[in-house]
Amino acid sequence: MLVAMVFEPALSRSDDPQDDDRVLLFAGNALIVTSAADVRLPTRTELAGLVPAETVHVGVLAGQAVETAAIDKETELPSGWAPETLRPLHGRLSDAEWAVAGRAFQLAEWDRTHRFCGVCGTPTERLDDERARACPTCTHRAYPRHSPAVIMRITRGDEVLLGRSSHFPPDMYSTLAGFVDVGESAEAAVRREVREEAGIEITEPQWFGSQSWAFPHSLMLGFTAEWASGDVVADLTELEDVQWFTREHLPVLPPPSSIARRLLDDWL
Ligand SMILES: [Zn+2]
């Protein structure tokens, strides 16, 4: 019988560390995994010697505690283990494992980068009842970094607006996207980004859905809207190209792991 890969997030655990805990160690932005073809999440025993004394509890996946930590990029790995960035692991880990790894990466990164109080410099302490590190001197609290970004499918009749960034794989185009400014609503960010990147005006953005995106710490807020006015003029400082595509003549689309692809699949 297949055991469903149910994940329950948790701030802390009541039991002691177990040999079969899943331990997700990040060297820079890469997860330490087996270098074998059948990638899976390592256990505490398998990575013994590399696991720091203090780890961040992520939750429980299919009955097993998940812990995470950042380790030094220069750490020598035992043979059979290698660092792998998360994005290419999609499809090689199960969807549940991949999602947990994305969550773990953001928590390990937050923990690594908030060891000292940003106000007074005192070493911070992790809280048990809240996902935060607190300063014992001035009570300042640091929470995991989380950046809202909008991503939008803009259509005009039977055409969709797609852009190409210079860091995309060859021939790939995607929906436009951008970070929400401080003080700005998500809908206003959609209109601003489309105006900046493509030079056109759109109808009122409609909510589509969201996705946590751990590259590096975004919450992607998906919207759809229709073209309202203007000719497309690509902002070449941000993108290589922006243009309308019909269903019959589409470029290479983003991978199925992304909300960009969900937005496009929904239209196709
Ligand atoms: Zn402080």
C-alpha cells in the first residue's frame, strides 16, 4: 500500500532526534543528496558528522521528522553525496519532498542569516512558540524573509503576452512577473510591471492562485488580465524580448513545477 506523503509543518518537536529523521543540509543554495540516480532525502544517520548541533525543525513528512540547517560551502562531503540546487530536483524528488525541501531551504537560510540582532548586534535565540529569532537584549525579532511577487497571464483575443529573460534556457518565454513594492497592492504591482516591462495597459487583474517559490524566498501571487490599450514595447533593461504568441506558435514554456506554467496550461 502506498503511504501518502503528508507533510505537517511544526515549529518544534517533543521527541529526541532520531536516526531516521530526514535531515536537509544546505551548502549555499544546494541541498546535500545522494549522487546516485535515485535521489531521496537523507537521514540523520547517513549524514552523521555533517549535521550541526542546532538544526531547525521543519515538520513531519510521512511520519518522519524533517530537520534542516545550513553548512559551510567548503564542507567536504562523504563519498556518494553531492550538493544539488533545488530546481533541477523537481521530478526527481516526489512533489511533497520537493516542496518540503523548498520550505527547508528558506528556513535554513533565515536561521543562517539572523544569528545576530540587526538592531544591537547581540546573538539571537530561536523561539519555540513562533517562527522567529529574538534578541535577548532589546527584544527585536527576526522572521523568515518572505517577498511577495506578482506573476500574470495577459491575453489579447487568442494571444498571450510572454517575455524572455537573458538567464532563461534557449527559446524559453514565460509570463511577466515582478516583486511587489513596499506600500503597493498586488493588483497595482501587476499593472505597474506590465506597463514597465511591456508598455501596455490592462484590465483589472483577476486572482488566479499562489505558489511558494524558494528561489530564493518568494511568494508568487498569480493573476490574469486582458490587454486594454497600447502597443508592446519591451523594456530591454529587464528582458530580452516581449511579444504576443498564439496557441499555434508557442515558444518553449516554463517547467511544470512553476505557477507560470499553471497559468499557461489553464489558458491552453
Ligand atoms: Zn537587539
